[in-house]
Amino acid sequence: MAMAMTMNLMAGDFVKVVNGRFMRDGKPYYYVGTNFWYGAILGSEGQGGDRKRLCRELDAMKATGIDNLRILVGSDGLPGVSDKVEPTLQQRPGVYNDTILAGLDYLLMEMGKRKMVAVLYLNNSWEWSGGYGTYLEWAGEGPCPRPNRDGYSTYINYASKFASNQKAHLLFYDYVRFILGRTNRYTGKRYADDPAIMSWQIGNEPRAFSTEALPDFEKWLAEASALIRSLDGNHLISVGSEGAWGCEGDYAAYERICADRNIDYCNVHLWPYNWSWARKDHLSEDLDRSCDSTRNYINRHLAICSRLQKPLVMEEFGYPRDGFSFSLKSQTKARDGYYKYVFSLVADNAEQGGLFAGCNFWGWGGYAKPRHERWQPGDDYTGDPAQEQQGLNSVFLSDKSTLKVVRQQVRRMAKIK
């Protein structure tokens, strides 16, 4: 009896889904989070590591009311590739950079101290952390094209091979087994037993990259989620999807993917500028259009969540700084307006007992001071990965008006029962 009681108490520490709602510590869990993809690198003591800054960033986020961080486990492939995150974690199949593993351990320990939780994504359809392209290279498909050099259409044609490449899948599954089987060197906790992890996520914006590849894509996601479930019965599992946008516009495919019994909740991402809802020279003028399109997109996915009775998280969204500037001194009036609108959609729905449970804005820049428009080794990490202009979508501590909007939403979400 005593052992069963201990196990139940431990289970209560994990974020769960009960009747379509997130529960944490026996209470409904609604949240405002952010993307902090570089957290494990910052937590290391090797290249790129800065544990003092990491702790300052976590304290700043916690003080703002942010307790949910979406984080990259690690990047793949050899270092020295332009537009890709470094240092990398998995340099060759099964060959790991232990300093990054130590960084992830340290990050989770520090998050646990602050009652923060991590959504950890394991793969990436995009080039900036290796992901699809690196696994395909290892599987013998030849060199991965670089989008900024060879064009995105060339990259997409190459990446579309991932959905059906069994060798690439097996290499990825080996990586999943390794990460989920780890024990944190600082806390002594197995990752599978650590409440500082909210969710394992299959990837960042996994895509089929062609309509023809959708059946294989759905099959791969089902296999990956089943593997994760077999290794870890404590944590939630999510896809990391953009929604129908990441399923070649096929809402039925998105619903089938999210209906899988091993997928606990649904994700969407929204990028008004990237999706041509807002023009770089008309960001303020196009704000209403962006908000209307956002509402319509969210509502279509909420209808799917209602049928599935699973929560929805808008775990990526961003809006450029005014004037499409990358300067920390530039204003963020249009961004603040977009954030307010997104936050109102989440809170309004949650207050009415709906399934829209949380959001993670992209992304946290915090104390970073970008030195170049394009990231170079030795520069501070920001919310903008290496392939993007530094400062484009980052929220820095100097962005007082944006952080005020975030704090207002945190207070509103905290009142939802």
C-alpha cells in the first residue's frame, strides 16, 4: 500500500490530460510559454555554454510567469555547416557530444528547481538543426541541399524522401531510445521519471513535403509515437505539427495523425509573415488580416480537437518587429497587437471550457545581444536560429511592451479554473 501511494504521488507531479484538459498537481493547467530551443546548449560547459546566463534567463522567464519551455534536444550532423545550429549533439549515428548531454541534464535540473516544464522535440523537418536532411545523408541519399544556397524547392524535394526512408527512420529510432533511456547525471532521475519534462515531441514542424508522401508520413508518426510510448509511460506525447499547413493543407490527414491513441494533445503553429498574410513593409496595416486568418485557422483545428477531445496548444507564433527591423532598439507595436490577439483567443476559449489550453510564443531572446544579422559561432544565441536574421522574431528583456502583454495574459490564464 505504501509503495502504491508513493507511485500515485509521483504520478501527480506529471502534466496529464484528463477529459480533454491538461492537469498538473491535481489542478487544471493553462499556460503561457515560450520557445527556448537553445536551452541545452546554454546549459553545457563546452562551446556555446553559459550556465550563468541560463540561470538568469530561467529566472527572468519565471518572474514573467512563463513556466513552459519548448526546447530542442540537440542538433544532428557535423559542425561547420552554414545556417545550422552548433555545437551539434549527434555528430554521427550513435556518436554523441557529451557536453550537450550534460547541458540538457543541467537545464532539466534547473527547470525542476523552478517548477518549470519542458516540451522536448527530437527531430526537425528543417535544415537548421540537421533533422531530416542529416538522417537522409546518413541513410545514403547523398548530400543534403542547403535552402539558402540551393533554394527551398530543392531542399523540399530532398526532404520529402524522409517519409518513406526506413533506414533513416531506424537511425532516428536509435536516437529516441538513447535519449529516453538516459539518467540525469545531476539529479539521478531517469528522464522517463522526471516531472520537469511535460512532453516528448516527435519533431519540430514534421512535414511530408508532398501529397504523395502523406500515407508514409502518417505511418512514420504512428511508429514514432508508439516507440516513445513503449519507452515512457509517464510523459505526454505530441507531434510538433503546424496543423494542416504541415500536412500539405489536408485537414483530414491532420485529424488522422492527432487521433492516434499515443498522441495526447494537438499542436498548431502560425506565422503570418511566412505564410504571406502580412507583408514586411505593411506589418501594421496587415495586422487585422493576420488576426482574421489566425482565428479562422485556429477554429478549424479546434473543431478537430473537439471531435477528438484533446487539448490544443499554439506552440509557435511570431510577428516581426516594426519596420521589419532586427535592432533591439526598434519598436514592436504590430507584434504586441498580434500577441494580444492570440492570447485573447486562447483565454476566451479556455474561460468558456474549450480545449485551447496554452501557447508558446517564438521565441525567447532574453539577455542576448546579437552581434551580426546572421548568427556566427561565438555570438549569443537568440530565439532566431542560425538560418534567420538575429532579432527578427526574438523577444528580448528590453522589449518591455511585449513582456507587459505576456504578463497580462499570464495573470488572466492563472484565474481560469
